[in-house]
Amino acid sequence: MIKKNKVPLFISIDVENPQTPMFNHNLKDNRIWSNGWGIKKIIEVFNNNCIKGIFFVNVYEIGFWGKEELTKILKLIHESGNEVGLHTHPIWIDDKRREFMYEYSLEEQVSIIKQGKSIIEEIIGESIYSHRAGGYGYNDDTIEACRRNKIFIDSSNFFSHKNCKSILTKNLIVKNNDVFEIPINVIENQNKYLKIDFDWFTLNEFENIFTATEFESHASLMFHSYSLTNNSDGFSNYSPSEEKVEKLDKLIKFIKGLNRFEFLSYRDYYKKNVFTNPSLNIKTENKQIVFVKKNPQVRIFKQAWALKKRYPDYELILIAKYCEVKFFENIFDKIIFVKDDKELESIVKAFNPLVYHVHAEPNLEPAIVISNSNVPVLYDVYDFSGLRYGIEKLNDAERNYEKYSLENADAIVFKFKEDILDYYRTNGYNVDSPVLTYLDYCIDDYLKWDTPASNEYSLVYAGVLNPSDLPENKYGNNQYIKFAKSFIKQNLFYQIYINVWQADVQSKYWDYLELAKESHYFKFNFSLPQDKLQTEIGKLHFGTSFHDFSKTDHHPLFGETSIGNKLSTYLEAGLPIIVGKNLKYNTEVVEDLGVGFSIDLDDIDNLGLYLKEIDYHEFKNKVKLVRENEFSAYKQVERLMQFYKNLK
């Protein structure tokens, strides 16, 4: 949280060459560097004072200076811990030489920002959060173009400036169409509004400004990458200025000494006021879909991906207690972190979306959403808590939360057949809500197609793996060492990729690691990001799903009916699937689709013989057809959207 009684202070730098002199070819070198007196000197002053700034980079000069030069600039800023933002001077990429963003249509502005954002993110490897229009020349379309490109902070607003075609605010941070506008601070002087720019005031004047001004929501200081140099002859010549360096250093020290400001980046402000403080200007409209889960995983990602691709006009929001932000931030328009159950309650009451799509397990969060929502709540079950070991073995709290959710949700979605609910009904649960069976389908972004390098069959398992020393009665279904040893004896190549959400503690998996040392037929891999896993495993022949419940305490229905998302992962990678016959629902799906075959676990030592009898290419070709049609998330999501709308 922002410290109480302290005003957020943003220091921003427009990183560019003087535009008119560069356009007229009057510059002899790249003024962003100024022989060490450009951004290097600014960062040096910042480092000496233990602060960071926001550097808005005009990447559209890339055609003038080249990608290598731009890469050096961006990496210096990013690797020094400062924020990189986008500075749009589109004149350099426009045949008509239009100078300001407001001169372009909405679609053109979307394209301009997309191009600039992509250049930066490719080089620094991270998403950017902020934008400033060159010459403050923005309009309403600029804000919408930022939103469509998932840039949620704009800082183009300069009150009274002639190029600002949409004055959103004077000195107050406001939120417009989900984009925070953090204006450049202005002060009134002799009936004119002056921006608080390093180049516009003396040190004494700055001391008066930062001492006497009652900042409404924030304070800002801006300047340019060449502001620490003296320029002459229309910027044709420059010289280093020790005086300006000293002025900046003294000004920062003076501001810090006041102890009334907190130096922030725009990125940090956004995270603090959106991810952890959602009460700020929450938008309420029914073209929102809000997902809720304590720790969201890949099922939510795939559903949201398909919705975003097919219904881009809907705003997708994720509410979680914790999650892998990098995985989800490019799909969701907004991620909100909640600290506790009371905060979740208040947020649920504040929104008015089309639907809450709330995921179990655990079931506390679904129960909270259902009991506090004013709109329909769809209850999505990855695995049933009560079905895992039986309702009677659940602790009282979780049993009550699951029962409440099943009986009071407006609709239920899961990967199972609908008759799975008969288990609960026979135990006295009153479950009569509409039900949608919705599997974890394939998404286009992950589709791969490769040809195995060898004719010798290679198998892979990607998913949850429990260490062998854990009790078999609880974890035996996810212990795979016996399968690995069996395949090695049959000279079948076998690889395991542990689930990305499991702890990568090597010592826990000592027996797998030892086996990998003993035999070149076995390879043990720790987690890969979801977007890289398919590329790796796509080089193999078959994905496998073997879970032995013969020694576990699970309810008999659990193994027969549960179905993991690994099936869609294998199909995305272009792999046919081998599944254990004891997994009846998995077997039914795989064989009905024609994308693989099943085998009795008691017969697993003869898998090599089965493989000699199958037509591998027929399976492989069927995988391609299935994943692009009946198992396509993009095509199946229409069912989910219609299900949402039918709940109104």
C-alpha cells in the first residue's frame, strides 16, 4: 500500500532526439546518448539517490538509428531497474508525415501502439504498463488504443495544451475506460499553466513548488533524455552541463528531504491500485466476465483465452489470492488480488458483471461469491472435493462449502458426465441447477506439429507427480516410478515433465533422477512454462495417462470419472494418447475421438507389443483433425458463452 500521508511522485523522462532537428537532419549524433550525458547520466543520478524513473522511449526512431542502437537504449533502462514506457511519435513510420496521434484514426492508433509495444516487449522480455503521446497530441481514441493494447496508464494529459484534444483532468489522477490518466502536473502562473518540467524552473522555484503546492493526487516531474546538456544552434551542437547534473541531484535530495513524497513508477502505481486496491473506480457493466479462484491454473487460462479471442468486446477480470501473473496477464484485462475473505466479499458486491465464473477447489471462495453476488454465479469444478475420498471423509467446513455451492450456484460446469451429480443426490444434496459439460479444450496458441526424430517409440507423461516416499494410500495414483521401470525394460523411451505448479525440489525425486542416470531410455524434466511444454513434447510419439488407484483410499468413482487437462496438452502437441483402462472416462474420450488407445495396467509390461500392432500415422492424422474441430477451445467457447447468457 502507498504509505499514509505521502504523495506519490513520478519522475518521467521522454527518451527521444529533438524531433524537428532530427527531421531536418541537423543532428550529428544520437542525442539520447549525448556521449554519456543523456540517459546514462540521468540513471547515474537516480542510482546515487536510490530512486527509479519512468523512461518513455520513442521506439519509432528505429528506422533512423537501427535496432542495435534501440536495443542498447532499452536494455540500459530496463536492466538498471527503471520502467520503460512507450512514447508515440508516429511521424517516423507514416508516409503522410502526420505528427500527432490525434491525426490518426482509432484503428491506426491501435496499430501504432501495438507496433511500439511489441518492439519494446520483444527486447526487454516484459510487458509494459505506460504510454505518453508525443507533443501531448492525444484524443479519446488514443486512450481506447492503449486499452486495446493492454496499456493501462497514460500520461499525455497536459492541461490547457493546444495538442491535447481530450483534456481528461487538470491535476487529478482519473480513470477513463479502464485506463488511468496520470496527468503531467501544471501550476498556474500569470494566467498561464506551466508543466512541472525540469527545464522550466530554477532550483529555488522547484523548492517552492514542492514545498507549497497542495498536490491533489500525485506529484510529477518530467524532462527529456537530453535535459542534462546545453544545446545551441537549434540543437545542432551540445555540450555537457555539470550545472544541470548538480541541479537534478540537489532537487531529488531536496524532495526526499521533505519526507512528504513517495517515489513510484507507473508500473508500481498500477499494481497497487488495481491488483490490490480494486475499490478504485470499479467499472460496473454486464459486458464483464469475472473469474474467481484462490490459485488459478490452466483450466481458467484456456477458458479465458477462448473468450478473449472470440468475444474481444468483453472485459475479462480475474480475482485471486495469488497466481502466476506472467501467465495470466496477457489474457485478462484486469487481475485483482484479495488479501482475505472480507475483501473478496466487498469486491463481489461492487461488481455487476454478466456472470461470476468461480472455480473450485477449495470451495470457500465459491461459497463466498455465491452468497454475496447480485448476478448469476457459475460454479466450475475441476475435481469434486467430496468425490475424492467420499463425502463422509471431508472435514466439516469443506463439506459444508461444497454442499452450499452445489445447491445454491445458478449453474454448474465441469469436465464430467452429468450423472456424476447422482452421487451427491443419493447422499441428500438438492442439486438441480443447469449443468454444462465443458472439457479442457485445445487453444490455437499452443498447437504444434512435429515428426519424431526416431522410429523407436517414445512416450511422455506431463502432469502431477508425487514423490515415491509419500504414502501410497494417498498419493499412489500419481507415483510413476513403476511405469518408468517397465518402459525401460521394453526399450521404450520415456520422459516425465513434472507439473509447473509443483515445487521443483530435486531431492524429492531422487529415484527418478537416479533412474535417468542409469538408463538413456528415461529422462526426468522439471516444469516448463505452459507455452513451451508443447514444443518440447511434440517431438515424441505418444502422451500417456496412467494412474493406478488400486492401492489408494480414493472413492471408486474418482479414478473412473476424473479427467485431467493433460489430454488437451498432448493433443496441442500433436501427440496421440495411451491411457489406462481403469480410467474409464479418459478411455471413453480418447477412443471415441479416435486419437489413441487404452491398455490394462496389469498388461503394461506388454505395451511394446501393442505398439507393434497399431497404425501410428492413422492416430497422428486423427489428432490433427480433432484438435482443430471438436476439441478446439475457440469453437467450443460459443457453448460456454451461450450458457452464460441463458442464466440472465
